[in-house]
Amino acid sequence: MTGGGARIWALHAAVLVVVFAAQYWLSPYHATNLARIMVLAVFAMGYNLAFGYTGLLSLGHALLLAAGMYAASIPAQLWGWTAGPALIAGIAAGGLMAGAVGLLALRTAGVSFMIVTLMFAQAGFLTILYFAPVTGGDDGFALPAASRTILGFSLATDTPRFLAAFGLFASGLLASLALVRSSFGRTMVAMRENEERSRMLGYNPFTVKLAALVISGLYAGGAGAAWALLFGYAGASFASIQYSILPMLYVLLGGAGTVLGPFLGAVLMFYLIEFASDLTSAYLFIVGLALVILVLFAPKGILGTIRERWARWLP
Amino acid sequence: MAAVIESPLIETKGLTLHFGGLRAVDGVDFSLRPGEIHALIGPNGAGKTTFVSLLSGRRLPQSGSIRLAGEDITRLPAHARVRKGIAYTFQITSIFPRLSVFDNVALAVQSRGARGVTVKTRAALARVGLEGLEGQEAQTLSYGHQRLLELAMGLALAPRLLILDEPTQGLAASEIEGFKALVRSLVPQTTVLLIEHNMDLVMDLATRITVLNFGRILATGSPAEIRADKAVQEAYLGA
């Protein structure tokens, strides 16, 4: 985590340049896919800060995604908020929800933590269904076009949508990089590696983990809000268990505890699912197979393996 | 000569922790004078590690009290005691195996404040003779070096009380000489409480010794007094 600063920043800047430039050579279809992937990658980056760096294996991140999604889309629907304030509301809601869940769930650890976060997320999912008149329940609702504007640009059109997704992604990536290279990042990793030793160095594990979870929630909330605002739809399915598992898959595939891993994992998993669902309706079978192969041959994920073998400096 | 009675750095009264029928720590009244090197000895299972766990807050007592410089810390959680200046180094080396040597010590340094982490980390490493290894992953160090890393983490906390639980276990004879000099250089700014089985080292290094047996204090005194104590000889020194 020390040294190699210039090389590390240069690598991440280069990745951002390539992603930004991709809009000029990708077809509109794939450019829109990339916008979706960038939003999902923000979600996964948040998950990675909790799971990959701090060692908090949550099965309830769908709740944080949905908190951001509804905190952005309900005010947009009811009161005509535009994208800027709605996004801020979504980010804040993700953080607040993570804080509330963390205060209770962080009294547990390990498997209990997984179960408690899963239960919270299921409770949130059922709550969204229960308040169907406001949330749209399973069907969800489409956001009014008037709300999907930022600085006068319509997020329903390709270029502003790509740029908005890129802006969120780039901020998330750089913030994540700065965080894991900071002294707090070192403390997060210390929790993952040896909590008891960290305690005996004067750190309160509860507050460190709560802070990491809240930061993770800010990412998830931002991603949920952005999804609704960029793609015009909010629905209960985003609070379902599937959206708690997805970021974990992205992170495991790309490499838990690597800054670029969540994005790489999101790209590959997105296209793997697309490719597999072209072949068969049982596409989850192929996804499952890919994961089994991954766990057997590269349990640290792609970038985790690269870091271990060839590039120890990779953050 | 007028004896100057200094108020103790640590004082326990009636400290007790039983595990079922096992009286691991049984009504211990103990005090540490500021600036001393105090050794805690006793047969295996005498309750030494449990006793220092109570001091450091890794365990809470069933009854009794602990005061740090007059302040009651009996119920204070471990991490808060570290911030008040009680550092504990583990008997079984407990480092961050997959982090670099630098990061291990930096974690101790930065828990006291964000300023000058690099300089202070390097200073702590140099003090135990691990300079030059800072980029290495901690788990790749030799066992002796891991013990020294553990010690550097304790030092980097700049504690008022440093508790060393069998610090020389696994060190080579040459490393033990360096260790002695290092501990001597810590006092009187830091008070040292040492659990140790190496009697030559204890007799040489300690200013006072407390003998624990079956969770109780058998004797406390200077090395000469302890050596001459009949009860200690029977229970422990085997003379």
C-alpha cells in the first residue's frame, strides 16, 4: 500500500481514459451497455470496500441499492425533483440505511452477519411490496422524463447518459483508490486480516466497520439512484436477493480487495450473462459453471491473481 | 532515608476470574511502580496470561478492580485501554501476516495520530533491528523476526505500560542480548511488565518479580528476595 504512487494513479487514469473514449467507437447498443455496467460497477466498488477490504461479507446490499433508488425516484415521481438533488438524496439514503443496518448487524460477525444482513434486505424487499401504491411494487414505475434531466440535458439521450454514468463511475473509482491508499484504508484491511490485533492497537472494530459499511452504502445508494435516473425505471426487483448476490459475483470475479476488480468483474459478468442467455434460457447454469471454475482455479479473482503473481504493487 | 512512595501506575484489588471450577486469577492484589521492569513468573497454568489479559482488557474480571494511575479502568474495553497507554504484545505472535512489515507497524503508529507515520514507523523498525525489511510481507519473516515485529508494534504505540507475554520465546541467544538492551532502554519512560520463563533473563533484567501460582500471588520482591524465598523454591524454582 506504500510507494508506487505515480504508477498506480497513471494506471487508473489510463483505464478511465479508455472507458471514456469507448463511447466514440462502441455502437450505441454497447455504449448503453457500458453505461449500465459503469453504474453496476459503482455498486460493486462499494461492495468491495465492505467485503474485499474490510472483510464484511454482506448478503443485504440490495437493500442499500434499493434505498438509493427509491430515495431518488419517489421524490422525482411525486414532487418532480430533477436528477441532481435526486442523486444526492439517493447517495444519502444508501449511507443512512447502511448506518442503521450496521448499528444492529455489526453486533454479529461471520455467518451471523451474512444472515442478519440477508434478513434486513428481505424485510426491505417485503416493505417495498407492501407499500406498492407508492413504490409500484413488483411492477415498479417509470420515472417522469421531466425528472431525468441534469443541467438541462436529458438523461434519456445517449451522450448525456453515458457522461453521467462515466462521471459517477470515475468519481467512485478515484475515491475508492484514494480511500484504500489512505491510513483509514490500512485500518479497514487490518480489520479483515486480524481484528483482535487491531483492537489491541487501539482501534474500535465496531466503529471502523460501521464507517466502512456507511461508505459502502453511499456507493450503493448512488448506484441505485443513478440506475433509476439514467434508465428511467425503479422497481422492487432491485431489492431482491439477486441484487445482493450480483455485486459479490462481480467482486469475486474481478478480484476482491482490488480497486479495478469490481469494474472488470462487472464487464465480464454482464457480457457472460448476455452471451449465455443468447445460447439458452438456463443461462444461470453457465454463469454458475464459470463461477465454479473461478473458485477452483483463481479463488482470488482475475486481478487478485495478477497481483499475487506479477504485480504486487496493484492496489 | 525517606522512602518516596510513588503512586502505582497499575493497581489491582481482589482481581478474580474463574473458568468454571478453575481459579485462573483468584483475588490478586498487585501493583506496578512507574518505570520498573516487573517480571511475572510462575508455573504453566498459574494464570499469568489470564492476569495480563485482565490488565489489557482482553478479558473482563468477575470481581475486583483495576486502576491505571488512579483511574478506574476495570470495565474499559481493550481498545480504549490501548489509547490510555497500555500496550500488549501477544504470546503467540499476532501480526497481520499478509500486510507488509511497514504496514504492520504503521497501523500501530497511526492509531495515535496521523502525523509523521512514515518517520515514526521507520524509527520503531530501526529500534528492533528490522530496518530494510519494511517492504516484505510479514508472514515471510523468520519466526524470530516476527517476534521483533510484534515488539516493534508495541513500541510504536509509545505506551506508558508495555506488557510483554513471553517475548523471547523462539529468539536466538544473540537476539536475546539485543532484546535485553532494548527493554532497558525503554525505562523509565515506559513501565514494562514481562511474562517470561527464561529465569536467567528474568533475574538479570527485572527490578521486581511477582510469582503467581494457582491464580494467587505467592511472593513479590527483588530478584534476590525471590531466589531466597522458600515457598517459591518449593512451588516453582525446584531447588
